[in-house]
Amino acid sequence: MKAIVVGGGLAGLGAAYRLHKNGWEVTVLEADEEVGGRAKMIERNGYSIPTGATQVSTGYHDYIALCKELGVDDDFVAGSNMVSLIRDGKLYEIDGTKPLTVALTGALSLRSKYLIARSMMEMRAMEPKLSPLDMSANHAVDDGRTAKDFAMERMNQQSYDVLVDPLMRACTLNRGDAVSALEWFSALSTLGGVKFITLRGGVQRLSHLLAAKVDTRVNARVTDVKRTTGGVEVNFTQDGVPQSLTADACVLATRLPEAVEMSEEMAEVAKPLASRIEYNRGFLVHLGYSVKPKTRSVGVMVPTVENPYIALIWLEHNKGEDDITPPGHGLFTVYFDEAALDDVKSGSDEEYGKIAADYLEKLYPELKGHQDMMAVSRWNLAIPHPTPGHYRAVNEMKGRIDPAGPIQLAGDYFTTTGQNSAIHWGQRAADNIIKHIGRRNAPAESLAELKA
Ligand SMILES: Cc1cc2nc3c(=O)[nH]c(=O)nc-3n(C[C@H](O)[C@H](O)[C@H](O)COP(=O)(O)OP(=O)(O)OC[C@H]3O[C@@H](n4cnc5c(N)ncnc54)[C@H](O)[C@@H]3O)c2cc1C
């Protein structure tokens, strides 16, 4: 049995490895010159820099299980779980993975703490039980309200400014008044009861390990995927040369706009979501300093009222890996807010770099005069933007997918974005193919083996 996987990100490689383990001959076609998709690294002046995804947690069960299958689960390192909130320019540290410790912070009044705790209890009581792997199962909560509408109804202005809005910006790179109310619960369920961890070697390592297990072709851009009588035909250009492959099945593991562009059939299936999905752009400034501030925080969640441009700062040197910076140095990723990107006049790397460094050094004045590295990463389609109604559309799309079809969709747009969701939905696409296409076409003796 042969399968083609389009896209060498974690969804595609997760699908490819699952198919390979089940005896399929798999070819991964990746348009870029290397695998990893939105979980990639670059090296600059002695710093190992994640250019997209950065954080993993103990709640990433599919990610961790895959690392176990590959024999690298001993390579996880624990990092700090502390994150900083900001109120009136002042930083307050909380344990970001224990939402109930919000009750201890000086950043919020007693009333705000009570209202936030009540909202967390509401989440626990939700039916069906919330899962970050399938947020659209709770699409009823996605009733047209934004996270801000919800916070103003059920909490108060301070809760919104200090916690809800910055959390939404951290998860989506957009503001609380632009995302679905369900995203608030998604963030709580993603963070609650987990610890931050990192796979030694960085976020691209898992993709490299997976790609080494299957036939992976880079610089191979797929243009067209269609169903044939025997399975599928995939047309692509490799290093500019047009080519074609046939197989029993295919997984389209790209971002949704790219998937519907290459397959008319999937454009029709995914219409409820594809016709409305928006992506936030990702604009990241990476800053290296020859000193580290004293804080244990791994992240600073920035409220819009504190800084309309900067949504989040990640302190990469506090993730637990000791070899990602020159000794004693600090590495920071400053994420810009989608809503403010067009306000940066020249749009040059230097202008973004200055805005990022000025704010970082305002929060941590001891960094001033010690910057020794600046790099910029830009993503046009960074993260699905969960506007109100987004999860309803995801749910509608899911209902139209034929699990027995030879072309399956995979990617992080099926639920809350993240590396774990990408792997989960990649493996799910592979499982559909193994179950339906594999069994239908398998020779009698392998069917007996499957049954056994
Ligand atoms: C700035 C940023 C920060 C993030 N932070 C985190 C984080 O801290 N933690 C976390 O868990 N997640 C984070 N994420 C999300 C995470 O990166 C994604 O959810 C995950 O990597 C998506 O994997 P994927 O395989 O679905 O898609 P992708 O990684 O986008 O993979 C799709 C692949 O398809 C390829 N492709 C596209 N078109 C074609 C074509 N025509 N032919 C062949 N190949 C094609 C692309 O080149 C790409 O390699 C972040 C993302 C961004 C952008």
C-alpha cells in the first residue's frame, strides 16, 4: 500500500510515520528546503533560535508518545513554569501551569480573583468535557461572543485587561476582543495541570527524526491532488521539474488555504471553514543579550493596555536547555500583535527590532547596553485566527469529512493550534486511511494478520 503525504510539518510527518509503522510505503513531499513547517530553528551568533513554535508541555500526550516510540523520551528537560503578568507597568510572577495560583497574585483585586476562579470552575463543569485536541466539540460556547464580551459579562475589566486579553494574545497573537469566547476556555484547558518541558535539541528535532524514517523529498511543491479510479494522483514540481506520483491514498497536511488550493475535492469538503478561516501573521523579533535578568519567568504575557504592539515575550533561556545560548547569555523572543502590525510605519526589521528591544529593556533595565544579537522571523499564515464562529465552522467541516476517502486532511486548524494538535490530527488522518483504505485493498493474508 502506498501513501503520499503533502507537507513535512508535524501533522504530515506524524501521519507519515504512523502509516509507515503500519506497513505502508510513504513519500512525504515538502515544498520548503527543509522539514519542520512552523516548528523550525536557526543558528545565529551562538544562539539556537526557534523561529515559530517554541514551547511544549507535559499535556502534549501525542507529542510525548511519539518521542517515546522514537526512543528519545529521556531527552525532555523541565523548564520554569513561571510566567509574568503585568499591571501598571509592574511585573507579577505566577505559576503559569497552575491557573488557580492566580488567586495569590498581587496583580489582581480580590473581586477579580473570585470572578476568574468562578470562570475556571465553569470550565470544569462543561459538557462535553473540554479537550484542547477537539475544541469544536464545545462549539455551543462559540456563540458569537468574543473573549472580551465573555469576560465583561462574567468577570470584570481588570480580569480582562490583566489576564484574559494577554492570555488570548499569547495563544493566538491577537486580542481578546477579536477571538471567540471559546478561546478563553481553550487556553485554560491547554495550560491547566501541566508543566513546561522541552525536547533537548529544540523544536525541529522531532521533525528531523520522523523525516529520517520515511522517504522525504524537500523542495517538492505539490500543485494538484485528485482522486483516480485506483486511488490518488499527485502532481508536483521538484526543484522546478514537473513530476507526478500515484498512490492508494494521500494526506494533505498543509495549512487549510494551501490544502484547498491543491484539491478541488477537499475545497468542497472543507468549505464551511475554508470560506471563512483567517490566519494571524507571526512577526517575531529574537534578541540575544550577554546578560540575563534575574527573573525565573519563561514568559511575559503583555496586555494590550500596556503595549498595543507586543503581545508576548518568551525567555528561551529559562526553558531548561543549557546549550541554546553562549554561556550566561539571555535569549528572548518578542511576538508582535497581529492587530498592530500595520501600524509599524516602515515595517523594516530595524524598526521592529527597536520597538522590541526598547520594551524589553523597559521591563528589564539591567539588559540595557548588552544586546549582541537580533534576528527577525515573519510568518504570513502563522496561526489560525479563532474569530467568533470559527469553532462552529470547524465542527461543520469535520461532519463533512468522509473517513473512508482516499484524500484526508490534517493540520492544527482542526482545533486549538499547537504542535500536539498537529500530530494528533495527522495521526488521525493516517488512522482513517489505515482503517478504511488499508483494509479494503489489503491482500487476504495481511487482513488475517491485521485481525490477529
Ligand atoms: C510564531 C508561532 C509560534 C508558535 N508557538 C507555538 C508554541 O510555542 N507551541 C506549540 O505547540 N505550537 C506553537 N505554534 C504552532 C505550531 O507551530 C503549529 O501548530 C504546528 O507546527 C503546525 O504543524 P502542521 O504540520 O499542521 O503545519 P506546518 O508546520 O505549517 O506544516 C505544513 C507544511 O506544509 C508545507 N507545504 C505547504 N504547501 C505545500 C505544497 N503545496 N506542497 C508541499 N508542501 C507544502 C509547508 O512548507 C510546511 O512545511 C506556533 C506557531 C507560530 C507560527
